Amino acid sequence: MSIAFIGLGNMGSPMAGNLAAAGLEVRGFDIVAPVPDGVFAAVSIAEAVIGAETVITMLPDGRTLRTVAAEAIPAASAGTCFVDCSTVDVESARAVAADAEAAGLLPVDAPVSGGTGGAAAGTLTFMAGGSELAFRKAKPIFDIMGQKAVHCGGPGNGQAAKICNNMILGVTMIATCEAFALADRLGLDRKAMFDVVSTSSGYSWSMNAYCPAPGIGPNSPSDNDYRPGFSADLMLKDLRLSQLAAAAAGADTPMGMAATELYRSFVENEDGAGRDFSAMLPRFEARSRES
Ligand code: NAD
């Protein structure tokens, strides 16, 4: 099986490396990043794509995806699986899928969760949108790069699942952090707070698996001075995508909107840029009701 891999950044590089390590022939292309060990360096998108049975993209945003797809789709032969693993807006995902389908390709939008650690370990989760046939063809590739792939329906539905999940995550992380900050002011010990909430109706992934309070619960970025992990910047990106999608679909998402505004302020006006998204806790800790 031969693979073209476009976009070899923090996520793409280890993902492409895992495919090569599994014995697949991988040709990689990036405008800046070097190819990882075992991956052949292509000099252009077209050179990477010509003759590949599967094309994978892992790019920063929808605009870049559209540009890369405009070059990659004409170079691919009919029947090629075209898998985009980037997190992008639903509209771009659906537009690229329509172009790919018109060229006889099998498009799948398959954003991931699991971060750079999951990419390196080959334990990502893929949320996939596309036809049954396209998903079936891409599944063995997902199995190498990840531990789980969920078929969420037609084109764009992988992106839809990703931004809905991350909207919940952003909102619950904020709720968890503001509750810890309130507990502090009420004189409630953080360990007691964790022991109660993690086993009561306030539990969530944010509390139980990624506790934002250092020294409490499982090991998480809060125990590493809030180094990401999952950065506040990437959370802001995903929340913005959720609000773009909500606006386009006419959906009422007041909590998603509030979370987007809080992360925007945290990243753009405060000290959130480059920190883990759970660093909302020291942010709330340092503020009072009036500030
Ligand atoms: P990154 O910026 O490290 O990598 C993107 C790569 O794309 C860069 O190396 C860049 O040079 C390359 N690129 C840009 N334009 C290109 C072009 N025209 N042709 C070829 N290459 C081009 O970003 P990342 O952290 O690897 O994330 C990639 C995607 O995965 C994003 O959509 C992000 O939202 C998503 N994601 C990231 C994480 C994470 O923890 N980093 C987790 C889940 C999802």
C-alpha cells in the first residue's frame, strides 16, 4: 500500500512515521517541516500523490486544505482514498469532499483526538465522515495510526463530531475550573472537592481524567506547570469552528459562545497563549467576581 502524506507538522510527522514503520511506502510533503525517518521526501504535492493508493492530509486549517486539495485531487487516480485528518470547518470539509468525489476519489474527513502523544503512540481516535466504502478502505490506515475509528456518517460529519465534542470539553473545563476557584474561596480542600465531584453528578472527563488542579487526581498538564497537553490556542480554534458551524446551521449554543469568548480573552489578552487549556484554573484563581 502506498501513501502520500501532506503536512508533516507536530501531528503529521509521527503519524506518517508510524505508517512507514508499519511497512507502508510513504511519500511525504511539507512546505517547511522535514520528513520523518522512513518516509520518502517528495518535492511537490503532485509528486507525492501520483500513484498513491491513499492520500492523507494533516494541515492547519480549512483554507490550507482547500489549496492543497486543489493540487492533490487532479494528481490522484480514480478510486484513491482521500483522507483529511486536519481539524477544519465543516463547510471546507464538505466542499473538498464534493470536489474529490467529482474526480472519482473516495473522500473521508477524519479529524482526530489524542494530541501529539496519541499521534506518536499510534493511539489516536478518528471521527470519520464519508461513504461506507471510503470508510472501509481507510479503516486499515486508521488502525495503524490509532486505536479507534468511528464512522459518523456522510462527508463533514467527522468534523461535526469533533467540534461538538470539543465544545463540550471547553465548556466542562471552564465549569470545572470555576468550581475549583469557588471551592477555594469557600475554604473547601481541593482533594475533598475532587473526591466528591469525581464520584458525583458533577464528574466529567475534565475533572476525572484531566484534573486542572495540580497534585490532585490523575497526572495531567496541571502537574507539569500547565505545559500542553492540549493548548488553549487549539481549544480556541475548535471553539471558533463550533461557533462558525452553529451560525451556519442556526443552532443556539450559548454555552459554546461563552466558552469561545473566555478562551479568546485568555489567549489574546491574558497569559493563555501556549499554555494548556486547563490553565483556566489559575486564571480564575487570580480573579475576583469584579475583575
Ligand atoms: P502544525 O502546524 O504543527 O502542522 C501543520 C503542517 O502543515 C506544518 O508543518 C506546515 O508547514 C504544513 N503545511 C501548511 N501549508 C502546507 C501546504 N500548502 N503544503 C504542505 N504542507 C503545508 O499543526 P499540528 O499540531 O500538526 O496540527 C495539524 C492539524 O491537527 C490541525 O488542524 C490541528 O487543529 C489538528 N489537531 C492538532 C492536535 C495537537 O495536539 N497538535 C490535536 C488534535 C488535532
